[in-house]
Amino acid sequence: KTATGVDWVGYFDLLALAGNTYGAAFIMFIGFYQIAVINILTGIFVDSALKLAVPDRDARALSLKQDDEEAREELFKLLREIDIMNTGIINVEDFAENLKKKNGKLQAQMTLLGLPVDGARNFFRVVSVLCGDESMSNEEEANIQAFVECCLRLKGTAANLHLQCVAGDLVHITVMLQQQLELCEMLTEKLAGNAA
């Protein structure tokens, strides 16, 4: 009774009169037909459900943005806890000390962000330089907000665009150094000529 509503028993009785082999073949056909139809229908429904379950591009983008915001808030909160004097500034020693704590929240958050924290002091100094905060006079201190933003920019893997930007910066620096070298050589020759 799959499609027409006609009972199969009548057909089976007719085939059974021709022999048990035909009756058995009919039962196998009906069984195969039922399994095939159920599998096809199940496949269609599962495929449709999976397509509907996949979030669209906007939902994924929103989710990533929310994840970044949560990571920003959590890291900011953890770094504010280090800032006992409530100045909005952390120093390299306090940062390194908090990372050493076993089962520390800061260590876990940095790991979740995919940031290498094996060398805490070197990491801090690199990030504080990258922050580019002119109000900080050295690499031993960093503004918490700027430090958090810089850490979030460093999280994850380097994209090809980032690598191309670095390569472009290196070419630019090489050209500038070459020009400076030529200027130094010219000045050296000029001074040598004046001394003679």
C-alpha cells in the first residue's frame, strides 16, 4: 500500500499459485521497495534538515563578532585584576607573574586566543611595542585597553594578506636602508675629500 492503497496480499496470493519461488521473490521485491523508498525519503529529509541547520554567512559573522567581543571583555577583566592600583596600566613583571600561576585564568585565556605565552616577558614587550601607545615611555608597561586590542589582532594564524603586508614593509625598509647607506657613503667620501 505504498502509493495506491491496494493491498499486496491479493497479488501475493496470485503469484503463490504459480509457485513458492514467485511468492518469495514478490516478498523480497516488496521488502526491497520499502527499504529503498524509506531510505530515499529519509535522505531527502536529512539533507533538507542539514541545509537548514547550517548557519548562513551573516549568522556566522555575527557569531564570530560576539566571540571576539567576549574574548575582549574577558581579557580586559583579567588584566584589570592585575592592575591593583587601578591605573589602567600593567607592567611586564605583573603580567609574567600572573601567567606563571598554575591553573591561572590569564594563562587559559591567552591559550584560547592562540597566543604564545611561553616567554611572557618577551611576549609582553613585543605586544607593548606593537600597541604603539605614545604615552608609554618604555616596553615595561602598557595601557590595558591598547594591550587587549593588540592581543586580539595577534590571535589566530597569519593570513596571506598579513604576510604580504610584512613582505611589503620589509621591501620598504630595505629601500630606506639602502638610501641611508648611499647617503652615508656620500658623506664619508665628502668628509674624506675635505680632510685631504
